[in-house]
Amino acid sequence: MGYPEDCNLSYSYSTPEGLRDYYDGVANYYDLFLQTNNYVLHKKVAEIFTAQWQDLVGSVLDVACGTGKLGLELRPNISSRVTLDGLDFSNNMIVEAENWRVYGTVHNINLKGDLSSVQKYDAIVSSGAFTPGHLDADDLINLRALLHDGGRAFISVKKDHFEENNFAAKLQAAEESGLIVHIGFTEVLIWDSPSFTDTAIVVTFQKSE
């Protein structure tokens, strides 16, 4: 069980259905894989969220929550008054996430589909979903549909994916179109391991009011 077999394989899928089947198949050992390889991206996203918006009293959605690692990291650091929900499209990942009992509700939604049925939140967070074969810059901008006006997003994007697919330019175009404001980019580690040097860009923005 190692990085090339488990992460690089996930980058190879060309359809949401294939990717969902992959995650359904690895859900019961995915946390062990992350722990074994010193995955820290969820901690970095949580740190940025709590540092920038620690006084939030409202609602947060963990987008593509997987097995719930980011939610587990966030819950002790946000007010008990804050609603924390999750969203994923893998049934088996959702089962694993619900075992932590940190989410009020976990929505089963394909992020490339219609998001109108999901309630809106004051903030959205995401760790590890924006990678090759998963979600692109248009999907990131479309997450506005999950936010109240003025809501904030804290979303990690694998750095090579970010650079190769023009995330910065597309986000800036969305800002120029008046869809979002206050864009920020912070580079962080994905793994705390000398074996893996990948980094991610945590993208932050606010939905225009």
C-alpha cells in the first residue's frame, strides 16, 4: 500500500462513475493509507480556515469530505454553534465519514452535476479533491452555488494541477466578472514525508454579495 498505487491510480479516471467506484473500493482502508504516508493537507486547510475565519457562527460544508479527516480536524477548533456538514459522491466513503460523528448531515452529491438541491453554507472547505482526474477550475468556481452571498471558500488544489489547468487565470476571470472577490493563494504541504514532495495551493475566495 503506497503512494503510486493509491493516489496516482485515482488520477487516471476519465468519468465520475469510474472515480466513484474506485473510492468505494478503497474506503475501508483509505484512512490507514493516509496515516501511513503522513498526510497533512487536511490539517493545513483547517489551519488556514480557523486563522482567517475563526469567529464564524453559522454553517460549514466539507466538500468531497471523503472519510472525514478534514471534518475531524475542524470540529474541535470551531464553535459548537457552527453546523458542520459533509458532501461526497462515494457511498462507502460517506459510511466511513459518518463513523466520526462530526458531521450533522452528509450529502451524497456529484460535484459535476446539479448543486441546486444542496442547502447554502456560510463557508465551504475541501482537502484533496482538486487533483488530476477529479475536479477542475470550472468546478471550483461552480462551488459558489453552495455558498450564501458573502460566503467564503477554502479549497486545496494540487499544485501541478493548479498550474497546468490555469486555475489562477480562471479564478481571476471570475473575479473580473463579479462572481467572486478576495482571492488568495497559499502553498502548503500535502505529505509530511521526504518521500513525497507534492504540494498544494489552498485557494480562498468570497462569493460576491
